[in-house]
Amino acid sequence: MANTLILVSGLAFGALALSKAGTTTSWFTRVLRRFKKNDVAAPPVITHDNGWTLIHCDDAASFNLWLGRDEEGLPIKDGEEPSLGSHLLVELYGCDEDSLRLESTVGGAMREAAVESEATVVAQSFHEFKPWGVSGAVIIQESHYTIHTWPEHGYAAVDLFYCGGTVKVHKAIEVLQQQFKPTRIKFLVVRRGLDSEVHR
């Protein structure tokens, strides 16, 4: 207890001392990042409700850990019922506003996400609204990737829906993170066409 108190007091004193030197942000940010790396994020929560399987996650790092860079693209985990497809809803908050404004930028990012995830692109269509926002879809052989943006809020709603085990969805997510630079991401996976519902 005493060692913890000394450590916390030392950190606070160091932050104050560096504050006067004008370097608080970089030092303090590094300390916070170091502590954050040691935190274990909660894994996604899987719920079953009246023929729906939903997988919720509010943290990109824990979602990526759960996904495990699996090359099957959201594979069925133990205890889950097989389904025809997976519908990944991605909430991107705190995005770079300029990256969400233009049809060309948003469309390019979504097409790149599809190509990098090794989906088979069939067609695409995007529309830029005035004064703000872009809506569009990349139609893939495995289903579709869609988006709607609110640049004025730095927010984008993305749906990645696909069937089969060939789409590498983690690569699509990486592209979207690089292109839109969100500060926070939430995920919801909906299993579509559950085996028990399709064969009822």
C-alpha cells in the first residue's frame, strides 16, 4: 500500500513538475499508455435472443483479440449456432471529418476495404449529399459493404455483411481505421440465417 501511494504521489509530482516545463502532455500520455497496455479489455459479449445471435463489443483491441486475426472471417465460436452469413456493424466515432466528406474518398476507402479483405467486388455506388454526408455500397459476391457518414459529427456507420469463410474481415477493419482515423470504435455482429431458423 505504501509503495503504491509513493508511486502515485511520484507520478503526480512528476506531472506537476513537467507541467511547469511545458512537456506534460507527452510524458503523461506515455505513462497512461503504459498503464493502459496492462489493462485487460473485456471480451465481446455473446447473447442469444429469440432466434438472433448478437456479439457486442465496445473496444477495438478486445474485438481484434477475440477475432484472433482468423482467416475465416468471424468464424463460429464454441457454443454458437452455425449461420449462413455474418453481419458486422461498425460504429466509427471521432473520425477525421475531411475523410468522410467526399464521395471519392469514402468510396475509395470502402472499395479498398473490400479488396484488402479478399472479397470479390461486383459493383459499387456512392452518393455525396449537400451539405454533408456520403452513402454508398460495394456489392461483393459474398454480399455487401455499406456506409453512411456524418462528417459534421466525425461519425460513420459501416455494415460489412458477407457469407462463407473466405472474407478476411480484420483486413477491412484495418483499412477503415487507417482511412477514417476514428478515436473510438464499437462492433456488433449479427449472425444471419441461423441454421435452426432456416431449416424450421
